[in-house]
Amino acid sequence: MTTTPPVPTRGPRATLSTLRRDPRDLWPEHARKLYDHLTALYGEDDVLPALAATWIAHQRSDNTRRSYARGFRVFEEYAREHGTHPMAVKFTLADGFRLWLEMTPQWQRVRGGRPGEMTRTGKPYSDASRANSLSAASSFFRFLDKVSDDGVKNPFDAVQRPYINPDFSSTPGYTEQEWAKLLVTARDEHRVAAYRKRTYALLLVLYTCCLRVDALLNARVEDLGYDKGHRVLLLEKVKGGGRAKKPIPLAAWDALQDYLDDRGAESVWLFCTASGGQLDEPAVWRTLQSIAERAGLPKRGPHGTKVDAITHALAKPDARPDKVQRWADHRDSRTTQRYNQRKELLDDSPGYGLAADVAGVLAHDVD
């Protein structure tokens, strides 16, 4: 006769080490990387690595996790260089961090140096970089206050942040004609012929569906569908952690199907690498820079695609700002208007008319 062995039970005092799986195995990429970085500096017995990684994992979007992890590394380096544990920073040192960011050169690779050799010879941190590092540090202390039994005073509450003009963008905008040139270049002139259909489809879907690149790269083939006469893409990860159903225009759908039918690798991802893995943002950045250079256009990253889509949509004679806002997945109409580069009036600047009048007067005087 055989008997079934009793199922082992876990006592109430069991620690993480007695569990079959460590909860840290579920951390997203940027949380794991920050944990490893901080553990190498402070050791596993220090609470900072686990708390900081948990804080990063707590963020809703991958973009926020990456941005905060990068900003927190800058803050941690500053605190360590000033002989203070990051969790023990008080207002005076926090405000000093603000001043330090304004004057300190950024790290740059040493040309001709050893692999990974860096030196602080770059430009001081930009307004956006300083704001990111200060926001990351402040967010970390707000998180500590939430998870602490006794409460934690946020030393960054009274620290002034750089003013970021929400209406200014240094990203060069493309006209609709330039966009057509970019698409033709991607379709016909990509230096790697095997990637032409993928790049063409990716650009068309990004542009005509007004998507963030991280949302599209997280999409799977099974997310394609049909609803009320529309070909659609169901997105599980838009900014803020929400969901969205995006109609795919015919031109983009045809390009997408042509790519999916032709790609050699089997993959669950809508856009994949040659081996079937998930395509990542750095690869898209490199591709877009290469295509723009080949097309003779200013280089910029994939986020500029959404800026152009909103700008061009709002410039249509029958444009409905409320529809464009929903299409762009913006909760606030002011966000949509910040994306709209026509508000800068580059084409409609009164200065062009004044200059034409002056030029006419000067030409008359010369005659």
C-alpha cells in the first residue's frame, strides 16, 4: 500500500529564504538593475537596495521606472561622495544637491581610454536632467514615508525645482511631406533589406495610431483584432498603466500584415528581433536615427513621431481637439496642446510679414 507524503507547511515565521520563490524575482528590469548596483555599493544587509528597488518596481510605467532609476543613481552618487547615506539626507544636503547639479559636469566616455572608462568633462546637467534627479529623489522619500511605520520627512519638499517651460520642445518637427520622405526611405532604402518591412510598418503604426514606442513594443500578435468594422490593436500598457483600443488605418494594417507574413522568426511579439525576441527601444532609436540621416532629415527619437502625429492632426481644417486628445490617450487637453508644435507659430510668425515689408522698403531705397 502506498501513502501520499504530507504536504509541508510553512510556519508563520518563515523568511524570504525559505520560500520557493523570492518576490524580488518579479521585479521589472530597472528595479533589478538598481538593486544590483546598490547592493554592490552597500551590501545585502543594508536596507537601501531593497527599498529603492521596491520603489522603482512600484512605478506604473516602464518609462517612469527607467527615468527614476537613472535620476536616483545621480542622487545616490552625490550623497555617497558627501559621506552621507542616501536615506539620512536632510534639507541642507538636499538643497546642496540642487546646486551641485547646476555646476557639475556630466560623465562622458574617455576617448581612446579603457572600456567603460568615464570622466566628468561633459556639459552641466540640463534643466530637464536636474528636474528628473530632484523628482526621483523626492519620490523616493515620499515612498519611504508611505511604507514607514513612523513616517519620514521628505528633505526635498522645500527644494526648488528648475522651471521647465511646458510649451518648449527642442525636438525638431517634421512636415507631412518630410514624413512621407521618411516612410519611403524606410520602405525602400533601409541599409538592411531584411528590416525594411518591419521598419516601414513600425513607423506607420506609430504615426497613424499616435502611440508611444514603449506601448507598441509591448504589444503582442494576439492583441490584434476586429471591432465594429475596424482593425484594432488592444494595448495593455499605455502611459500611466491603463489600456487602450486603437483603430489601425488600412495603409498601416496592410504594411503590418506584409511584415508579419514575411518575417522568418516565430514570435509572440508584434515587432520582434531577427531571432524572435522582443524589440527594444534602443534598437528603434538607432533605426530611426539611421533612416533620418539617410533621408536627409534631422535626427530625433521615436517620441517625436507622436508629436508630429498630433501636430498634423490638429492642423487639419476639420480637426476636433477633443477627438485628437482621445486619440492621443491624453487625460488633459493641455497635454495635447503642448504636443502641438503649431502653437509655436513657426510658419505663421508675424516676423515674416514685418521682414517682407522692411525688405520691400530697403529695395525701393536702393532703386
